[in-house]
Amino acid sequence: MVSVLFNSEINMRSILIRDLADEVKDSLRKQARRNRRSMEEEARQILNTALHKPTQLVPEISIGRSIHSRFAALDGVELAVPARESMRPLPSFDSGKSSKRR
């Protein structure tokens, strides 16, 4: 459960997080100690970092343009076009024999 408290004197909001797993609290405490911060400041830093990451939902360029730009430095490749051959004869399903059904 998360409660949001509003302190009108300093115009800041506070949150109270209940039922936090002991493992999470211990990890937060250890990380705060490593970074020489209080648990509260460490939680604030984690939230600020997580919520202010730029997210890219739509790619800036299309996949086709991305592939083209990756291989553009190669200046393309000229492939030899093989000569076309005539088609092979189509199979005949009429063998001239009458098929007997059982």
C-alpha cells in the first residue's frame, strides 16, 4: 500500500510504502550504505532515476532505413543475374491407363 502525504509548509509530497518485502528493504539499506546515503535518499534517487529515463516507444527511423544505413558504407553489391532457362515440361497426369478403384 502506498500513501501520499502532503505537507503544505514545504510544498513537498511524501510517500509511505507499506508491506515492503524484507529482502527489498535489506537491499535498499545495503545499497544506501554503499552510496553513503540514508535509505530515504537512496529510495528517492532510485525513483528519480527510474522515472526520468528517456523511453523510446517509437523508433526514430524505420527498420528499412536502419538496415539501409548499416550497409550503405559498402556502396552496394552488383550481383550477376543468371540467364533464364526455359521451363521444364509440365508433368502429365494422364497416363493413358484407366485406373481401377477398389
